[in-house]
Amino acid sequence: MSGNYKVVTFGEAMLRLSPQNFERLEHARSLRTEVGGGELNVAVILSRMGVPSAWVSALPNNTIGHMVRNKAREHGVDTDNIAWSKEGRVGLYFMEYGALPRASRVIYDRAGSAISMIKPGDIDWEKVLKPAKHLHTSGITPALSKSAAEVTKEALVTAKKLGLTVSYDLNYRAKLWTEAESRKCQEPLMEYVDVLITTEEDTNKVFGIKGTNYEEVAKTLADKFKFKVVTITLRKDITVWTNDWTAIAYADGKLYKDKTYSVEIVDRVGAGDSYSGGFIYGYIDGDIDKGVKHGNALAALKHSMPGDLNWSTKEEVEAQIKGAGLRISR
């Protein structure tokens, strides 16, 4: 399987443990287990859309690590370049579902994960990236530890050296680092990035950039960091379980827009990753408009299914883009 892929993603995957039926963690007696993580979610989307993909990470060489690896394999994702470790663990996070007026919340238990212990040289990036055309990672990966940040830079530098395009989801997580720490680490990495995927809120927190509207924010980012494309996702919270979703992209002075989806939320985690996967799907063929449309459709569909991973088919995505109806499919 190794070497037969177009896109490589790099980042952490965790186990998600969730009470059911809106229970609070304090009184739950059973927890649903899911596997997910930003870059793994993107690799799964691409594989399901017909783009061969590989996910690179570090996992403990034990049964739980193998379970995570097997979930990636289930979706056809190449896992041959995972760094297997005798130390560390698979991180956990607990998802507690809310309802008006109580918001949903996440509790992390991820310290000491195998990927936080990864060191430069643990991944042979020349070998991993040589068959590929595109690399994707996010701001979560360098936030895990100083050495994880160093390996992230190692991957980005090698990708540019080999002529790959690079996408980077800013994905700021306040529970992992401060805004100042995030900016100091990530600003130097931006010189290796072609496509920045972000939100208005994250852009302000990490880079201190804001504008009167998202178009101005995208242009400012592109001008400052010389990105080929800036794409911004836009979520409007109506209630805890109903949102409006869309995204835009800006490239070479042109703005790309798409329709706004009204979504009933079964689970919103992974929607941003679904957008990233759909956008990359279009972008690797040089079609930004296709990327925005597919990213938006995939993100909208992700809201309708539980867990981090998006189980949508290519046919379902194409139907959404064309305007699928709500009548039962028989």
C-alpha cells in the first residue's frame, strides 16, 4: 500500500468518549467510543472521495494504537508511515452534548501522547512525501509540544523542497496554548504554506488580524503571508442544534462564494475537517470553486452524523451540490 497516495496528512488522532442521551459526565454509566483527529478526518474524506491518501502520526505500539490505525485503514487510508512508539499513549477527549441554554463542551485528557513525544528524524519525510502531490496539517500539531512543532516544520520544509503544495488549518485551541505562543510558533511556518484554512476568530487570535468583513480578512492574510489561497469557514449559531454554514475562498484578487447550508446538528465535531478535505479535493486539480463547493457540502453533511469521521459518499456530496431534496430516498 505504501507510496500509492496523492495527499499526506500529519497530526494526532484521539479517542472520543461521549455520554449518550444528553447525560452529564458526572452521572453517565456508559460512554460511546469514537476515533478521530483533524488530519485523520481529512485523510478519510479524501479517501472516500476517491483520492488516495496517507495519514502520518505517532502511536503507542499497543492495542489502542492498533485500534486507531485500523480505523484509518477501514477507510482505505495508507498508514504505513506511522511512527510506532514504546512510550506515550493515545490521547482522550470527552464530549458532553448540550442543549439550550447549555452549550456542548469538550474535556481533554491528552498529555503524554505518543505524538507529543515525536522528535525530528522520527519520520523520513523525503521518503513519505516523494510520491505525494500535497501535504496537509494544522495548528493543533505544533501545539502539542516543542518537538512536535519541530517535526511539523520538518515536514513543511521538505514538502516545499519536493515541490508539493501545502495546506494548513489554523485550528487554534486555547486549551493547548496561548495566543502569544501560537503566534510565535506559527508565523514562521506560514512561509511554507500555500493554502490557509481558517476562521475570522482564529485569524484574530493567532495573527491579530481582523477586518470589517471576511473578504477583507482574507485579502489581508494573502497580502501579508503571500498565500496562494485563503479560505475562511463561516458558522452562525442559531441554537445549540441548528446552525448556518458556508465558506469563502480568496485567490489572486478573486473571491469564491457558495450557498449557505442550514444544518440540524447530530454532531458538529469534524465539520471543519470535512471542509478542509473537500477543499483539498478540488484544489489538487486546480479548481478553487470546486473545492469550496465540495468542502461546504461535506461540512454540511458531517453535521448529520455522529462521531468525528465523515461517512458521506461521493454521490451524496454531488447530490448536495446540485440541491438534494429532503424526501426519503427509496
